[in-house]
Amino acid sequence: MAKSPVSYMKFVARKLFPDNAAYTAKIAKIRESYKNKQDLLDKLEALFELYYNVTKDSSTGPPKCNVTMNEAENTLAELLA
């Protein structure tokens, strides 16, 4: 239901795997939890790898732009109107 499903997916990926250590820890945890369910484990590892690869993409953040003080004041005035 997100406005931008792609941006939301990137947000979730960054929350799940902010760094390599988080990815390694989560993979170790699912391997321990699902060691007797190899099919499910394989699918979870593939899913986690997809999410982790999204965090490696340099374009994962929203585009940044500079806003002038005048533009910020106008936007604030519109929101408060």
C-alpha cells in the first residue's frame, strides 16, 4: 500500500541489512532455525540475498535536491493553509 513500492522495498532492505555484519548474522540465524527444512532455508537465503543486494545498489536512496529557504517557506505555508 506504499506510495512507491520500490522505495518501500529499498527502505525495508536497508532496515534488514544496514551492513554486512547484519546480513551475516541474519543468514546464520535462519540457517540454525531452518536447518531441518532445506527447501524453506534455500528460499529464505535467496530472498535475503535479494534484499541484501538492494542495499549494495548505489541508487537506493531517494534523489536529493537543494531547497531554498523561500521554497521551504512556501511549502510550509501551503501545508499550513
